[in-house]
Amino acid sequence: MTIDPRTYEKYSGRKGDPMMRKGAALAGQAARDSVRGAELERTGSERIMRGKLNVIKVSLFIGLIFGIIALIGLAFNL
């Protein structure tokens, strides 16, 4: 199927080769599908472990912040 360049320019208001634009759009869609497919290939336990690791990282970060605050509080109370 071909796209007439003059008709394309008339109705879309865009210049350039319509097949190149279509190819770029299809390539972008294929890249998004690839990323989405890779995410879906993970097993349920892998997804759960990734979620648990994120929770552990956040917990450690919050603990570090509260530890620093506690040390500053002790330093000013002495």
C-alpha cells in the first residue's frame, strides 16, 4: 500500500516522505512493544523479588536519614 505524497501533504499539512514517517512510527512502536514484552517475560516470583528489593532500598534510605538526624540531635544536646 502506498501513500500519495501530495494527498498526504494536503490533508496532514506535513511535508516529507510519508513512508519515512510511517516507518519511524512503526519502529518506535516496535521498541515499546519490545520493552513491554521483556517485562512480561519475567516470572511472578521475579517481579515480587524486584518489588521487595525496592522496599528494602527505601527502608535503608529512610533509616539512614533518621540515623543522621539522631546523630545531629545528640551532637547538639551534648
